[in-house]
Amino acid sequence: MGQALGPAILGAVQDLYRAEQDEFAVAQPVSVADVAYGDDPRQRLDLYAPIDAVGPVPILLWVHGGGFVRGEKRSDAHPFNAHVGRWAARSGMLGAVMNYRLAPEHVWPAGGEDVGAAIDWLRTHAAAQGGDPLRIVVMGTSAGAVHVATMLRLRPDAAGACGAVLLSGLYGFTDLDDRDTAYYGEAALYPERSPREAVVATDLPLLVACAEFDPPRFQREFAALLAARLAMHDRMPRALVVAGHNHFSLACHIGGADTQLADAVLAFVQDVCTATNGRIA
């Protein structure tokens, strides 16, 4: 499939993983659906609780991609995004899968605000579903990774999160794409609005990944972020290039037979949660 983006490639990737992900939909259904974490109809999340967990478990909050203008936490049309919540639950975590407000109706920094609001909701309410409000890791892909990074700009202390996983995000090291102006506004605003400085400076533990077949811009962003982190902190964050995957399959395959990324995420969650005096159930 190469490094191309677009609806045809997305559909082909989803077809590759549809049957595999469908197998888990019945065994691990949503525990609580369409919880409101804000007043807007898009400010909703679903929870996936481990079936046999004992004691409070870490929480993994998933922020979907979609180029700032589309995306759905759970849809009858396909199993994707919900699959990350199911995988989290099967792995001993409370999976939370959120929607957020979309451009062009809602522009920068709405996505970052929504990630923060979802974390706040989980801090207050997730214990009722067996989650540990002190052990929240937030994980986003593509536009979702941008929103997680923007949350770090809006909340420099990353209040409520103990780690972040960024998959194939755009952090401000390359020029704004015309397609992204629906969210950021005109390109001249982007240097001021990008999350670059925040994601470089944050002390929050990070796991940063891109795909072997990500488009060149995403790979440049990944490499530049690692270099900038090294320059500022004298060490790079935990990072990997996921072999054999493209921009879409990087997220779509999570929880399936290929566990290279899932294993890295699980180890990262284990480590940051251990540092927060807890372990995965």
C-alpha cells in the first residue's frame, strides 16, 4: 500500500483487520456507553472494563484520529477505535475511548481541551468502573496524538495523566498542510498554535511511535521530536518505528495477532503505573 493516505487506503487497511477485530467485539462488549464528559454531543466516551480484574486497574484513554474533521469512538459500520478499548480491557486496564469536537465547527484548541476534560471526568468517576484515577495513560493516533500534545500545552503539568503515548502525530516541526487549516486556521497561525514547545518540554513520560510506511511528513515529525527531546533533556523518550505498518494500520492492528506495538504500550503503561505505586491487575 505504500505511504499514501486517503479513503481507499483506509478502507483497505480496515478490511485487513476487520475479521480479526470482530472476533473480540462479542467477548468484550462495551461496559458503559456514551458517557457525557461535557455538554457538547461529541463530548462522549465509552468504557471497557476487565471482566476478572481485582482491585483498581490502570486506565487507558484512547483518542482517535481523523484529520481533525472525522472519527468515531464506536460505530456499527466498523470495529475500529472501539477495538483499542477492548484490547485495554483484555490486558487488565479500564479502556476509555473518547469522541471529541470536530473541525470546522470547533477549531483549535478544542481537541486538546476535550482530552483534558475527559481526563478530568475519569479522575472523578472511573473508580466506579474499577479504574484507578491516579493511573491514567492517554494515547492518541494522528490527529488524536496532536490533541494529546495540545493538552500538554494547555496543562503543562499534565494534571491527571501519568503518561502519554503518541502515534504518528504532527507536533509543529514541519509546515502546516492545507488540509489542517480547518482546525488550526490560516497557516500563519500555526507556529503559535502548534504543540511543539509543550511536547518537547514536558516531564510527563512519553512513548512516541510512527509507522515504517508513514508518509514522510509524519516520519520527519517523529525524528525531529526525538532530536529535540534529546537536546533539551539529554535523553530521548521511549520510541519505536513499527515495522510493516502504515499510517492507518498503526492504530487498526492494536489488539490483533501482531503485538509489537501493543507489547510496547503495555510495557510503558506497566512502568509508569509502577512509578505511581501500582501495577496492572
